[in-house]
Amino acid sequence: MKAIFTLMLLIPMVVMAADDEVTITISNHQFSPAEVSVPAGKKIKLLIENKDATPEEFESHELNREKVIAGNGRATIYIGPLSAGRYPFFGEFNEATAKGVIVAK
């Protein structure tokens, strides 16, 4: 009985965590969506899926993050909690096309 009660307490936390996940796809050397809105003041889990055969580096000076994502690979990057504002990011290997912004509201 105690185990069921404990499990019931954990279920809402799992649902809440899912709400703070954002998936960004890299395809044809572009981020999609290129603009992502997130709640200010919360930690966010970015799930980045690279559908290109070549690697790409997710980089953001404002977020203080950089991560190489292998071709046809995935990566998880945690950001925040963020103050309200705009946080640009880019793909270092394809800067001309791979650009995006996270908007914290």
C-alpha cells in the first residue's frame, strides 16, 4: 500500500517534467522550429535530434552551452531557469543556415 501511495505522488512530477521538454530537429542544416517559446524561471530539457548524416554543434553564448550532435544522433541539453528574454543559438558547423532562438516568457 505504501508503494502505491509513493508511486501516486511521483506520477504528477513526471507529467510536469514532460511539460518542460522541448524537441528541436536539425534537418538540411536548419533547426526546426527555429524559434521556441519556454516559460521563464523554469529549467528546460532540450531534446535535439539531428536527422542529417553529418554532425552539427548546438552552440549558444547566451545560454553558455555547446554540444556536438552526431549525424543521425540525439542529444539532451538542460538550460535555465531563464529570465525573460531572447537567447539565440546556432549550429557552428553550418552557421549560415542553422540558426534559432529560445524565447523565455
